[in-house]
Amino acid sequence: MFNKVLYPIDVPEGGLCHEALDEVVEEVRKWGATLYLVYVLPGFNMPLVASYFPKDAEKKAHAAAKVQLKNYIQEHIPEGLPVVPVLRQGTAYEEILAESREHEVDLIIIPGQDHPSMEKWLLGTTTSKVVRHARCSVLVLRHCEERNKAM
């Protein structure tokens, strides 16, 4: 049914709805698909933001994130499952969408968020922006809302 499935993770936080990863892996395996695990680092590209960090901070953050992503895959993804680790930098929803377009992903699986505050309702959450702008199917894992509240 799907050949390429994208699942965004936040490695330091244990993944966006880490518990759902088992379900994602099960579906990817059932479809015979490739899993694209996308980890998005915040952007250092704004001059104001970059000015608060040492010159090599971006390079060090990128290197550390690569190691974290590799370790995450070794710990949580079963051997034999085709997985493509993806490390991107920038705004989460923009990078998730860019990755899905660049690799012609068939499905994005993304956790739902808590019911948004007025600010989030006006500005939109990462999940809602991905749903609104994706060119492929998007599966929102609503049960992650309750799991994230408990954390």
C-alpha cells in the first residue's frame, strides 16, 4: 500500500510519541515499505540566533545529533527493517514537508498534539501544518495526545 513512510522523531525527548514507534514499525513491515526517520534540529541560520552561540556550535550540534540518531535507530528499530536516517535543520514542519517531497514519500505518520491554545490555534502546530500542506497522505496518531500528557 505504501512504499515510503516518514516518521518525525525528537531524539532527546525520546521521540515524538516514542511508544507509537512500535506500531509504526509494524505497519511499515506489513507494507514492505522503507521508513524515513526524520530528526529536525532547530535552525542556527538566523543571525540573531547564531550570535548567541560559539562559531562551531552548529557543527558540534549536527555531529552530536547524527550520533544520537544512529544510536536511536540501533536501540529502537529492528534489524532488517529498511530505515533511512534523516537529519535536517530548520523549522520542523518545513523540513518534514521538504523531506517528504524530496523523497516522494507516500505517507507521513505524525503524532497529534494536545488541544491547542489560542496562540497555537492561530499560528498552527507542526502537526496541523504538515496535515494542511503535505502532498501525500498523513496519518495523525491521536492516541499520542494522552501519552504526551502523561509525560
